[in-house]
Amino acid sequence: MGTAEPAHPEEVARLGGSPDSLAARLAALAEIGADPGGGLTRLAYTEPERAAHALVAGWMRRAGLAVYEDAVGNLFGRWLAPGADPEAPPVWAGSHLDTVSHGGRFDGAAGVVAALSAVERLSASRARLARPVEVVAFVGEEGSRFPGLLGSRAVALGLTQADLEARDADGIPLRDALSAWGFDPARAGEAHRPPGSVSAYLELHIEQGPVLERAGFAVGLVTGIAGPLELEGEVVGRADHAGTTPMDERRDSLLAVAELALCAERLARESSPQTVATVGRVDVSPGAANVVPGRALFTLDLRDVDLARRDRVEARLRQAFSEILVRRGLEGSFRQLLRVDPVPVPESTRALLGRAARRAGVAYLELPSGAAHDAMLMARLCPAGMIFVRSLGGRSHAPDEETREGDLLAGTEVLFEALRELAGDAELPPG
Ligand SMILES: [Zn+2]
């Protein structure tokens, strides 16, 4: 694995593209971790993710970039234009190469391939840049094996001991997975970058939703990233005989969860189109057809790009939960699993991306991101912006995830123009 050549030249020929085209590179990446039944699986710190990194590293080298990895396996390709200051904090652009189980070929990979293509254009245009530009592929963005956003977390915040002890479904801790890739877990902290060490981060990503397609835009500029709040709730009632217990004498834990789920739907709908609430998992026990559910465990996921609005909905949900429990004679509690504040994209970065889109001649829609991305954590380190490209049917995290090459090219044009400006291109026209 890890050849510098695209995996399947005949696939490239079929696409009618050059081996360096976006589509050809995405097709080559899609061969790695391909599932026999469709889709692809490249989980964090597995052999397929490693092979995807190796393939991209080969392309980076061929493009004249200096390739390096940090202490947790994030992959970098550095372009230092002639005359650029090697000491200046670089601009980063990229995304991730891991996928969910049976995922698609565009989530993450599109952003890495687009960033490489944009930097190749910078290099070919002999742009006079003031600072270095680095293409980055973050390791372990999806939370499908370990908790997500691992690579960007390591860079922006540093991994904690608790992060390193997180275990996958087979009980393998992250520290062992790091070792298996040849990295020393004791040195994971070295991936943490100090403030000021990166001048800006840009990420092109597929939208993974239907908004751009519905509005008729190929490209979107992200206004902010919704922060997820994840709660785990428990309701304790009483397990009783389903045949002999009258309806008015039951303490049914599941019905309280059902009520709360409907309440969450109503509150989110009333709050804003950007508020979403999901009860995604319910486990009832004893879990038998002929027993009233005595105990229910459930998750509640609440997201918004506006923190105050999310806080209001959370407060009303907690209030509703208490009322439901009292009315039904049940006990219950919430435990917080995850609380991430929404991340607004800075006004200056949004303006810069808008100028880039106008120079590129690409019409765009401004929209929030409902999903978490590496950019969310990079925003803790430096100004971070995101370019969305249209997802057909809004489908993602599934084998039928699809984005047209033309849309990817339009997004890559915007990325190229934005990188030019961020890297201080001396030839850039004013305005
Ligand atoms: Zn992604």
C-alpha cells in the first residue's frame, strides 16, 4: 500500500480525467476500504486509513510538497513558495480521510483532495506568497471507532489521558491503536500546536444535507458550526405484568421517554430552522413483549448554531422532563455525555471567503453547519472557515453519498482564491 500512483489507471481513463483530477483521486481513494456490498469503511487508526494517508502522501510528494506527520499521525504536505517566509505561521487547508462504517467517498476525502489541488494551482501559477501553505489530513475525525475529531483535537487542545484510554468496540484503547501505527502514545502531546502557530484553517466539505440542492447553489459558505449537546437520560418506573396490570396503575418508563421525544421535536420546530433535537437511542428493560418497561435509558442530542437558543431549548426540555416524571410517578435523571459550544465563523473569515467566491465567479449561499467538523476544533487555535459543496439528495454517511465533479471544482476554485489571499499573494488584485 502507499503507492504514489492512482490505484486504478483504467478508472482514471474511464473518467476521461488526468490522473491528478479531483474525480480520479477520489476514485482511487474509494478503492481503499471498499466494502463488497458498496460503500467504504476506513475507521480511525486502521490499516485502510493508514493506506489512504500513504496514497495522499504520495500525491503530495509528486506535487512538490514537503510531507510530514505529527505525533498522532495527522498528515501534512507543506508548500513553501519561492520567497515565502519559512518562519511565518502557515495557512492550513484540509479535512480527514477516515470514514464511518459503510460511508461514502466524499465525506472528508473531498476536502483533502480539493486542498491539494488548490495548492498545486498555487504552485503552478508561481504565485508570490508571503507564508507557507500546508495541506492537512486529520486522523480519526469520525466518531465511529473512538470519540471523533481526534486529530484536530490533538492539534488544537491536546489529547488527555482520558482520550488515550478511550476504547473501541473490541476493547482496544486509543493508546494501543496509536502504537499499532508506530506512534508513541507518551509523545501524543507533541501534536498540540501553540496559539499563533497556524495563521488560518480552511476546510472544504460536502454539505451532507439538502439545503444547497434545494436552494440551487453548488457552493455554500458556512456561517457557524452547530455545537452538539448530548445527554443520556434514565427513567425508572416499575416492571409489571403486561396482562394483569391495569393501564392506570402502570409506571411505564418508556412512555415518559416517548412523551419527551415528542416534546423535543415540538420545541426544536418552534425554536428555529437551525435547532434540531433527536432521541436516537432507547434501551428498555427488561425488554420483553409481556412486561411493562420498568427502566429506560435514552440519548437526547440537541444542536444549534446559536448557543443562547440551544440553552433555552435545553432548559425547557429539562423542565418538561421533570413534569412528565412527576405526572407519571417516575424517577429520572440526565447525565451529560457531551457539550460543545457552537462555533461561529469570524466575520473577517466570512468576508474573505465571500471575496474569494466573487473572484472565482462562484455564486454562493451562506448557511450553518449542523454537523461537527475538524474546523470546529481548529477554531480554538486560529480563524477557521468552511466551504460546503452540494450533496445530491442531501445523502451522506451512506454508500450513495454523491457530489458532482463540477460542484467540487467550483468549491475548489473558491478555496484556491481564499488560500491565495490568506497566504499573502503579492499579485492579488485589490478589493
Ligand atoms: Zn467529514
